Amino acid sequence: MNFTFRPLDPPGDAELLHRWVTHPKARFWMMQDAKPEDVERVYREIAADEHHHAFLGLHDGEPVFLMERYDPAHRELVGLYDPEPGDVGMHFLVAPTDTPVHGFTRAVITAIMAHLFEDPGTRRVVVEPDVRNTAVHALNEAVGFVPEREIQKPEKRALLSFCTREQFEKAVRRA
């Protein structure tokens, strides 16, 4: 599947994102009770942050996922692990659908990882999903992530996991 990425436009995309982040399947996004203006405010803050960026992933020109890239030395994981040069933090959310396509979410995370590793400065990708989110743990493992340990973030108990470029390439070859 072919995906493209574009920077998120907080005022233009807030309504769409609101539908995604308040959907029951997005419970681990922790925005179930957000109003559209809350979503816009959060993404305006991200847009203004030099260490955090949000993108929409498009398939055939239609938005189908959200991807956030952040610097874990400055956001999300400060004080929770020792960041290394080239570490890039990542979050992603696939749009809810009434007609799921088998393998779609795996294709999305594979495209996200390939996109992140297109930057030669990216040495490894860091994720910290909720420990209860077993579906995303399986997806992460499928693209090469290796769990390191559980950590306590202010909003959740998380599974700190890492994926190097080599681990990603090996996982993709296996698939």
C-alpha cells in the first residue's frame, strides 16, 4: 500500500481528528471526552513545539492515520530513560472504520517506520504504549520493536520499547 504524509493542520484537521480520538477504539489515546476545540488546542501546541510534530497519513489522498514524531530527550520520556543520539519517539493512530481491511494497520506502522528511518539521523524509534494495549504490542513486535521495561508515566503505565533501523529492516524482510 502506498501512503503519503503531510503536516497536520490543527484548525483544518481538528474535526476529523476529533472523530478519530473520541472513537471507542481510540481509548488508549486518552481523549474520549475531548471536544473539537480541545483537539485543536492540543495540536496547535504540538505545531508550535520544536520537539514534537504531527502528520496525517494519506492513502489515495484520503487521511487514514495520525502519526506523531517527538524528541524523547525533550518530550514524553524526559527522566524515564537515558536517550541516545538518534532516538525518535513515535505515536500513531489509525482512523476508525466500519470496513476494516486485513493487514491495513500493519501496513500503516510499516510505512511510518520506513518514513522515520528515511531520516539518516534516526538511529532508533522509541515507543511507550499503554501496557494494556496488547494489539499495539503485537504490531510493534511485527516491525522489530523490542520491549525493554515497564515505566510509569503521569497518565499511564507504559511499555518502553525500542526498534533500531537494523531490527526494522530484519522484521520487514521476514514479513
